[in-house]
Amino acid sequence: MFELLLTSFPVIIRYFQLKRRGEVMSVWNMRSAVFLWAIMAFLLFLVIFYFHPKSYSGLLPFRTVSVVAQTSGPVTEVAVQNGQRIAKDDLLFRIESSAQQVALRQAEAELDKLAAAETKAQNTLKVAQASEVEAKASLEKMRVDLENAQTLFARNVGTQDAVRKLEAGVTVSEAELAAAQAQVELAQSDIAQAIPAQREAAKVAVEAARVALDQTDVHSFTDGVVTQLAMSVGSPASKLILSPAMVIIPDRPEGLPLRITAGFSQVARATLYEGMPAEIACDSNVSLSFRNAVLPARVLSVQPAIAAGQVVPGGRLLEPNNGLARGSLLVYFELEHPEHEAIMIDGSGCIVQTYTNNLSGFTGHVIAATGVVKAVGLRLKVWGSLISGVGLAGGGGH
């Protein structure tokens, strides 16, 4: 529209020439002016649409948190409502936990049993040590008696049977001492190794039981707003990510700039560049006063791949004809003024208009100046969407 008006001056000049001469305007005597008009309009169209690409697919993407249970069971309490603002660690809902409580008490009882077993092992060690002392004393006595008997037998006073009996007694005492020492070592091993290992295992079991019990209380991991709450008391807790109990829209992290994405035609790749100035108009920002309806921005980066060409492992071979529908060039934008981030609504649909200003010389200045046409058109689009009430929806990559 504006392009036709700006290039119509040859026709207007020719019209006044014919009027001054008193000639009647016809197709024949207007042919040169109309042809020149068409050529100039085509060139202006080409310059404007090539060097200042536009996208109707602008979007402010955001992430959501799907809330699912880590354990199964009926829900006994729902602590939030749809639209409620929550903080990190706030309770969302509770699941029936009698089985987990019983498992925790059982694990704690096993830990208490180990405390009693340790006391018993200490007493067993004392008994074994006493038996060891007794066996040593008995062995020493038997050895002294054996030496005396052997001396008497050497002097022909004692008998050989007495010596043999005392030798057997020494052997028995040595065996009893070895058994007593083995009992001491066994008790010491229980106290130093077996029982501590069992205690650690019991502590792990208690911790696992407490974790299982804690999982029956589902808390939020982020600040945000609850939406799509799809459960009530008595509902079975879902563990499937495809069927969440609710969805949380998290708050934007502080200090993280917004990223607006937009898809452009692949032929715009030669025109788009990092730092390229742009303007963004979003449906959610349209207002009667036009205040903050069009926001300045710049190109942050251009994705180095077209998503439509992505190949993933699968059971079917690649079909080239599926690529007839060309994918778009994904471009990331950042608002020029950080204070505008507060008025942006996550998920907003936007029109993104870019402007080429990196060309040098007179021609570059002329091309940059033609961006005024696109800027005016963008504002008329915003005005029209406000009047019509249909939003900024449009089509095309330029």
C-alpha cells in the first residue's frame, strides 16, 4: 500500500502534464508513466521485504512444572487450589501413608534390636575374656603338675600313668584356652565389624523408610502459580508424567533476560544478523493508548540448524518427500530495555519486525530509511487489531 503511494509520482506528474496540455488521459499516453511506476514499486517492494523481514510467529516461550507423585496411593489432602500462588517447599497434597509409617517403625525397631545386640556382644566378650583367663590359669596349673609328675617319675617315685593323665589334661586345657580365645575374637569381631555394618544398613533402611514416608507429602520445588489441578481427596495419585496431578507455572528467575523466539523464512538467513534492530508487538500488549504496544528489541542469535531437517533414530527409513514443507529459521530476540520485561506475559503471540541498518554508503542509508514503511505498517497492524478485535494474527515469513 505505502509502496504504491510512494512510487506513484511518475503517474501523478504525467497526469498534470496531460491536464495542462488539455489532452485526455488514456492507456496509450500513460503507458510510460505506469510502466515506470510498476518498475519502481517492484524495486521498492523488493528492497523493503528483503532487507526488513517480518515474522508473525513471534512467541514468548516459558516452561511449566508437571507435578506427579513419587509413590502410589489415594490422596488424603489437597492443600492448594487452581490459581493459587505458592512458594518453594509449600505442601501441595498428601497421599495415604499407613504402609510407609509401618515400614519406618519396622526399620527403627531393627535399629533398636542392633543396640540390644551390641550390649549382648559386649557381655559375651566379657564372659569370653573371663573364660580365657580361667583356661590360662587351668593350663598353667596342669603344666606345673605335669612337670612335678615327670620329676617324680624320673626319680622312680611317681608312675607313668600319672604322667600320661597329666599330659592329656594339658592337651585338654590347651584346647579349652584356644576355644576361649576364639570366643573372644568372635565377640570382638562382632563388636568391631559385624554390628557396625548391620547398624549402618539399619540406618540406611530407616532413612529409606523416612524418604518413602516423606514422598507421601508432595511439596513444590519452585515459586509459581498452580493451574490445571486435576485431583481431589480420594483420587489415586498419578506417577505418570503424561497425567500430572497439577501444573505449576514457575516465576521467572531473577536476572535471566527474556528470550522471544520467532520463525522466519529460510531466505531471510542472508539478511538476519546478531544485533539487528527489531520491534515486537504482542497481542497481550495492545492497548488503546498504544503505550508499550510496540517494543524495541534486537536479534540475540540465530539457531544454526533448521528443525525440519532433524533426523532421529527410528524404525522407518527417511522419506525425502516429507521435507517438501520447508522449516523455518528460528531466531532469538532480546528486549532492548529490561524494564519492558515486567509487562510481557509468558506465552504471548507477537509480530516481530526486523530492520537492516548494517549497510554502508548512501545505498545503505536509503535501504535503512525504507524500514520506515515497515514500521508504519506494523503500527497500523496494531491499530487495526485493536479496532477489529481479532488480534495480530497473520501469515507469511516476510
